[in-house]
Amino acid sequence: MFSLLTHRSPAAYSEPIATHQIPSPMMADVTAPLKDGTGSFKHYNTVAPKEEKVFPLFNNKGKTAIVTGAGAGIGLAVAQALAESGANVAIWYHGNKKALDRAKEIEEEYGIKCRAYQVDVTDQKHVKDVVDEIVAEFNGRLDIMVANAGIPWTQGTFLDGGIDHYRKVMATDMDGVYYCAYAAGQHWRRQKQEGTDLNGKKLENFYSGSFIATASMSGHVVNIPQLQAAYNGAKAAVIHFVKSIAVEMVGFARANTISPGYMATEISDFVPPETKSIWRDKIPMGREGEAHELKGAYLYLASDISSYTTGTDIIVDGGYSLP
């Protein structure tokens, strides 16, 4: 039966972060894939799943997933996809309180546990504390983290834009990804080292953690006609950051990005119709994408079917970046 919990506001987590609270024993071999001092990787520091059939590898039953920026748009579609695959899902929102209703709908439709949490992804301590809270409240484990929260640049050329707007875009679109990866990675490393959930129970159906960040085709190309240098730079940084942590987390987690093109979601509501018409002129498929058209890419990377996929970026842009 659905029971919506009341969670603390971002202000409750305003104290500066010093060290994480997850136990950090000496790293086992599985979490230290590099040979000491050689720059070479240890052979067979990972293993393939024993399961070979497709549907079981897409099955996320009993797993815990967190999706940021999930009150609407891409994040909500991803949360629905993960729930449909059997995962229990925590959806994060910043100001869109409709997320509370969406969580209830997801739980009732898919028969899994779903809760909504108001989180400021630009506050490292808040992010980490809520991740820890979710792991404790759900089933003592974390399997999937989707860092999807983001905001657009709306002030034209960078020469005319405000420095406060720049800092807000970078803090949300890049720093928030870092904070989510940091908080999730602590749990995945411990889970792989100890083979147990937070309550000491043996982990079942845990191959590795999966970190997915929403980047953008704007991290690959300078899309026009809108001017958004800060946004483009943030998304390019996300792509390369996630490639880098994919190496650092080998052995206990995979890390990948997805780069959507123009999507018909709320984030582009401020864009005038004339500009959207120019977009369609430049998209080979002639239209913006729908949020549900991204479900397959996210579900692939979240599930064990992608066990040999890490450090990659999947562009889903209707062909925009091809010409």
C-alpha cells in the first residue's frame, strides 16, 4: 500500500561535507583494477554474467534505482521504464511537486516501491545524505543511479549573460553529476567488497552498479540557432567526466552517458516556435524526439544486458549531429 514519506528540505542538509559515512575498508582486488605502479589493468578483474538470455538480463526486479530530475520529461520516462523492468525507484525533483503524484502512479501501475524526494543536486551533502537515506529506506542496496537533473542556458551569448546564471547552469548540469556519482559509488564499492546489503544480508542479483548521466548532443556539436556556450561546455564536461570515472570504478560499477537531441519536454518550453522550426530543418528525422523514445537506451545501460559497456555515450538525436 502506498505511503508517501515526508522528507527533509535541502536546508536541513546545509552543513558542509567533510568525509563520507559509508564504511571504507581497504580496497579489495575487485575494486582496484590497476596493477600497482604499472599503468596496466589486471587481467579478468571483471567477469561476465552467467545468464545469457535477453529478458532475464533486462530484469531489474528487487533492485534499487534513483533518477534525478524525474518529476517530468526524460527523468519521468526513465523512472517508468525502470519500474516496468521491476526496479524499486526513488524519483528526485527540485520544485515540481507533481513528482509526488507521479511516484504514487508509478507504484500503483507497476507494483514496485516508488517514492519522491525533494533534492538540491547542487548541494553535495544533501545529495549524499538523501542517497544514504534511500538505501536505508528501500532494501539496503543501490543498483542504478541516473543523474538526469539539468537546466538550460537562457541568456544568449555568454558575453551578455550573467555570471550567476553561468554558475547555476554549471552547478546543476556538471557539479550535480559529480555529486551523484560520488554518493552512489561509495555504496557500489562497499557492496562489491562485502557482497552484502547495508543490513549485512547477502546481495542477490547484483552484478555491478550502473551510473548513467544525461549529457546532450550539445556536448558533441555547437547546435544552432540558440546561443548556449555554458550549457554546451557543461554537457561536454559530463561526457568526459563519466568516461573517466568509468575507468576508476571498473570492478564494481559501469558508467555511461546518453546524449539526447531536441526533445519535446518542458525544458524547451521557453523556446519560441520559430526557433523550433529551425531545429526541425536541421534534424534528418524532421521532428523533436519524445521522452519515451529514450527509454530503451536508458534501460539497456541500467540493466545487466550492458555488462561489457562502460565509458560510452549513446547519441539519440534523430540524426541531428550527422550532417
